[in-house]
Amino acid sequence: MKLNERSLAFYATCDSPADNCGFLYKRGERHTAYHRRWFVLKGNMLFYFEERDSREPVGVIVLEGCNVELCDSAENFAFAIRFGGSKSRTYVLAAESQEAMESWVKSLSRASFDYMRLVVRELEKQLQEMSRGLPGGCSQDAPDPRKPKPSGLEQCRERLPPLPAVPPKENGCAVWNNVLEAEERPPDTSGHDEEGAPRPPPLPPRRRVSNGSGTASAVAQRPSTFCRLHEQYSREVARLRQDWQQKRRGSQP
């Protein structure tokens, strides 16, 4: 992995908050002597300086693919940063107190992206269980994140109450008055009206012509009056036809 020295030096000395900082004793790679260095932990990078006021770091340790564990050493409160691989280097550090050692071990163990990935997965799992309503996730199924959310119109349709049943239509228009009258009186299957005259055949359906809101409302109110007039004139025609037939029979010798 290639790192830009200027970018690292700027990042190490900038005003961004550090996850941990303090003096630690670092054992040399060739010589086993310990040297006191100022360490600064930012993200998954552990910088160390010769002095606290140094402008540039002496080195950096990228905390990925490593384990932080306690180790036996001549110095007290020692711990090691071990990387996987036979040729990888092991960094041995020592703190000045037990509390400082525990703080550094905890901070370094949580600095890698692998640890953050595990934390994010655990948080997502807890969030799914909370969204189901009960602990353990046994009540309701969690919503599928891949399913598209309903639009505002669809949500309004879900909240509206169901529409009433549509009444039957005559000549392409709903006959409200006839429907109410038909519900009040029993059905007549004789095929004749109250006076005994045969009922006229039903009218063929017509196309509905809508020229505006006013015309549509007027058309919706006409069918009941039209039916009454139709029945009245049909009875009148039937009566006149019957009288004409009687007169015709009487005039014949």
C-alpha cells in the first residue's frame, strides 16, 4: 500500500480530534531497547513522534489485519500489535500505568474497519428487530427495503373508506329513485303493471354524453321522471287502443 508522506504528516498534525493520545514506550526492531514516544491514534492509523511538539511523525502503523494482545516483557504494562503472516512485524509497546494500558488496548482493538463493519451489522440487526415491534422479531415481518414505497396517491387510497355499491343503470344513467322503490316493494314477475296493462319492453342502452358537470348532474336527475312519463303514456296508449278496438268491433255488422 502506497502512502503519501505529506498527506500523512498533515493528517497527523492537523486539528482533527484524536481517538487516543499519550506517551508509550516502543521497543526497537533491531535493538530491544525501549524508547519513549508520543503516540496519536486517528481512525485506523497510529502515529508516533519523537516528542509531543514534533512537526512530523517518525512513523505510522496501519491497524488493519492485526490483533492487539498482552505480552510478557521486561517492561511493565506491555502489549503487542501482531499482524498475520510469517514475515510481518510485531510492535511491542508499554504503557506507564495499568489504566493507560487498558485504554490503549481497547482503543487499538476498535480502530480497524473490520471492527466497524461488525458493529454496523449488529446495529442493523437490532434496528430490524426494533422495527418489527417486539424483541426477538416474532410479531410481524420486517419491510423489504427493495420494495418501492407507495406514492402519496396510493397512501390516500388506502386510507379512504370503501365505496358503496353502484346502483343499476338505465339508459346509461343510475336510477336512484327506482332502486329505492324497488327495495321497498316486493318484485312483480307477472309482466303487467298495477292496472293489468302489459309493460312496455325495456329501452335499449344509450351512450352517455357528458358536456360538463352541470349537464351530467341534470342527466342523473332525469331518468326517474322519464320512466314515470313513459309508463303514464304507455298506459294511456294502451287504453285508447283498447277503446278503439271495442268501437271497431261494435261498428262491424
